[in-house]
Amino acid sequence: MRIFGIDPGMTRCGIGVIDAKDSASGTFRSADSLRLYKAGVIRTDTSLAQDERLRKIYDGIDSWLNACKPDVMAVERVFSQENRHSVLGTAQVAGLALLLANQHTIPVSLHTPTEVKATITGFGQANKQQIATMVAKFLKLEVQIKPADASDALAIAITNALKPPINAYKM
Amino acid sequence: MRIFGIDPGMTRCGIGVIDAKDSASGTFRSADSLRLYKAGVIRTDTSLAQDERLRKIYDGIDSWLNACKPDVMAVERVFSQENRHSVLGTAQVAGLALLLANQHTIPVSLHTPTEVKATITGFGQANKQQIATMVAKFLKLEVQIKPADASDALAIAITNALKPPINAYKM
């Protein structure tokens, strides 16, 4: 199972791709089974027009999807309560990710920042450094993934991998 | 000059297309020269998943662009200050419109709601009924365009048509 995580952003859009194995019983996925596949960042310059930036991000995610051929996509959910200047741009990039998941026929789910932090560190208010430390531990890496946007995207993919599969609730 | 106006929205995305002629001197465009080409609404059901809704709107705008072959696109600017629940979805649809403008190599500009209202009615706080009345007058229509989303999209296209062209500032 290849999981494609996206930390949406207009200036830096983090991409983190991991492979995860189902347990023999198929009811849960062990953190031991997680492996880094690829991670990076799609950047666009603030001097470009907005339509040009969105096109570059769309083409960039599309290329990543064609290269990685993931089974599922996981995107960080954006909230309008966040009163950052950049929130609408972030929402637009998340929208492109959802569009591309649909165009590539990849199931997609959204995870809240609190859910990601709690899954990765056990603490819903964890900072970026804690996230980066735990992502490296989960993926058995000797060095941390940088920049933080790539590490955050891996955290989203790991969250998706470790959440209980739907059939676990049916038992 | 064919102008493609978009009033972005996830449940109802208004589309309004007009034709406008440059004046003989080329420095301004007369309101008399405006003609309705086509208007309508792309709807998506709230019961659909978000990726499915974005895909339908993307495909819908794409079909309209292929059918109308506009020269320019005009999109209403979305503000994060609007504390509506739907603001992020509206921003995502505006993002798809910008992406499609770039993919179709159509110049695109954004217009604020206040700019549109002031251009169409002379009053930046005009209501939807005033907008619909004035859109019908500008386009010499005997009946108003409905629903309001289609009329609003025409108002955005008209605003784009009547704004001074760039070379007017150079005189």
C-alpha cells in the first residue's frame, strides 16, 4: 500500500510518500511496516501570477502521482478559522490535490492538523521539530527529512497508514 | 472580445459570457457594445464527496471554455474575512477557474465584490436584485437572468469589459 501525503501550501507544498504493509490479519497496520518511498517540496515563487502558481503546483503534483503511482492520497485539512493571510491559497492547493486524486482515481482522505500531531507524537499541540523527530523514528531514518513541509507531508501519510481501517470497526 | 465571467461557488458556480466591442479609438469600451453570449450555472450536490464536486466543476468550466472560446476570463475575488462556512470551498472553485484559465492560455483577472457592485450599480453595497436589474439593462434583456449566480457572473464579465484598458492609463 503506497500512501501519498500532501501538506498543501502555495509557496511550499510538501509531498511525502510512504509504503505500508497490512498486518496478516488485515485489521491494523503496524508502525514497523512503514518505509519512506520519496519526499520533497513543490515551490512556487511569490512573484508569479496566481494562475501561474496554481498551474505549476497542479503540474507538479500530477508528475509526482505519475512517478509514484500511489494507492491512496492523504491531504491535510484546511480550516477557515486559521486567520492566516495565506489560508485561501492553502485551500486552493488542497482543492487541486483533491481534483488530481479524483482525476487519477485515487481514494483521498483529509486529516486535521490535530489528528496528525496526536497520531505522530501523542500530543495534539506538538511543534514542527517534534513532528520531524517522530517522522524520522517511524521511518527508521538516521537524519530528519527537510524542509519541514516534506516532513509534515510524511506525517500526514503516516497518520493515514496508522488509522484503523474501516473493517476494524465492523468486528 | 468575448469575456467569460465566473462567480465561484461549490454548490452553484455562476457562468456569464458576454461579447464586447472596443471603441474606434481603442481607449475605452462602451456599455452600448455589450451583448449576452451565454449564461448558466454549474451545480454540484452537497451529498457528493469534495473531490467529486471539484472534479465536476473543473470538467464543467472546461466544457464551457471549449464551447465559448473566450478571449479573457474574469473571476470574483474571494476574501478570507468573509466568515462564511463555505469560504474555503468558494476559494477552491476560484482556484480551479484560475488553473483552467492558465491551461487554456486565457488572460485572467480578479474583481472584488465591491468593484463589481460599484461598476454595475454605482453603489458598492448594492443587493442581488439591483445587480440583476442592472445586468439586464446593460445587456438590453427584457427579462432578468436567473438564478442570481448566473446574473452575478455576468456582472463580473461586464465589470471586466468596462474597466479602463491598460493603455488608457498611458495616454
